[in-house]
Amino acid sequence: MTISTVGLVGAGGIAHLHLPGWLKLGFAVVVHSIDGQAPALTRQYGGRAVDSMDELLDSADIVDVATPTDTHRLLVERAAEAGKHVVCEKPMALTIADSAAMIAACERAGVRLFPAHVVRYFPAYAAMRTAVAGGRIGPPAVQRFFRIGSAPKQPWYRDRARSGGIAMDQMIHDFDLARWSAGDVEAVYATWVGDETTASTTVQAILRHHSGTISHVNGVWGNPTLGFHTGFSVAGPGGLLEHDSLRHPVLDYDGHSDAGETGYVPPVEAASSPYTAELSDFARAIREGGRARVTPEDGLEAVRIAAAVNRSVDEHTEIALEDVR
């Protein structure tokens, strides 16, 4: 299948990583944003700004949705109705119902949907998954993941009704990774210090997998000077896999983002960026008709875990995943 043009919807922080990636891969890119920032984005990186969603849909083979989470369902469904394959920034949506509706809309239209869970493409995390899948440490017994950075500057992130809060927006990366290595989650229990309205927010979540694995996930949104820091440890009967982004050079991505959000997302170069690798995988899957590393069902299940964590925080009790719909 010939695909040559991407329509990027949104010109905020993550668009500063997606646009250079698509251009590096040789795609023409048109950009539309209702906040009027598309012309500035294209002047910085390349591509062409367009004035309307209709113009974007008329021009594009693939639509890349990089807008606030509460807008995802409407934009994905509109792109699917126009017969366009869709890349949707994580989280897919705020609810299981919306995520399932997006998947159904793309299936009805005969187009592909790719949730952009980019951390699966960071080298250390991909190597961990390969090692676990290959039996290097045996079945995982205990997993620990942490993700620490400054709180995002845009106000909508602080509104859980729009972003889902830290669990849905930030920690969802590690919920997805925990499930990727240890399988589906049976139940969660979570606590937090602070909330989305405070200067610093910390959430601790414990995931119990059907496999028997226990995963501990810690997320922090901190002050503006807090650097970006991630890591994991995965222990099994055959050994321990560990990574810390501040100690191990394989993930040399802590610092300041090009989008001006200190410590919220890691800075990367388009040539070696996991974001570029992710988009390349999606484009390959469309051209060849094969699977990508992340599926729509992966995106939906990550939303289910994050929703359960939010509910556990609110209700101060363990939440079974089967009860989250």
C-alpha cells in the first residue's frame, strides 16, 4: 500500500516529537491545530499548516492525533469515517467505553488504529521484554517501575476530567510495560500524596497479574526543576533485570524537552528517537498489513488499568479489573 502524507492534528508538546519523526521517515506532513500553533510548528520543523480538519483529511493517508485526551474519540472516529489509518497518542481515551468505540469505528471503516505507547520502543524496555519473553530470568515474580518528572505546564493536564490525571497520562506507560512483560492484570491497589491541583503529585500502585506476578508502579509529577528519571527492575527465579536512566547510558534521555516542558518528556534526536522508531513500525504495519509492536487492545487494556488505579485512589480499596468497564 502506498502511503505518503500524514495529517498531524495538534501542535502541542508531543507534536514536537512526532512531526520531526514523520519528516525523517520521508513523509509529507500537513498540520492542523485549533489553537493556531500549527504555522509556528511547521516553521520550526517543516511540513505545511492547513486551516481546517477537512483540508487535513483531504490531504492525508494517515491521521496522527496528538491532542488533549478528551478530544481523542471524536477525532479518531472522524478520521476513520474518512477512511484514514490512525495513530492516536496515549492514552487512547479516558474511559474503556470510549476506547472500545474508537476500536470499533476503525474496524467498521477497515482502517488501522495504533495507540502511541512509545516506551515500548525505548531500547532498555524493549530489551527487558525480549529477555523476559525469551525466558532469561524465568517467570517474573516482582516488577518495579518508576517514572519521575516535572508536572506538565498546560492546565488541561491538571484537570482529571480532561487528562485522567497522572495515572492515566504518565503512569499508563508503566502499566502498559508491566502488562507487556507479565500479562494481564487481575486487580490493583493504589494510594497517592497530593493530587493534580498541587505542586507535587505521587501515586503508588500495586498490580496483581493473573500470572501471579506483582508489579509496583510509582509515578511523580514534581516541581519545574525536577529532571526526567525512569527505571525498572524485573526479578524472577533466574535473575534480575534492572535499568535506571540516570545510571545506564542506553537511555540517555533525561533533561529538557524541545517543547519547553522541563523534565516532562525526554529530549531526543529524530534520527535515533524512539518516537521515530514507533512511527516507522506503524507505517510498516500499514504498508505490509502486519502487526505493530502495540495493538489497539494493548491501548484499551492500559486505559483499563489506569482507570482502576484512579478508582482505587478515590475509593481507598483494591479494584478488580473485571469491574472496570
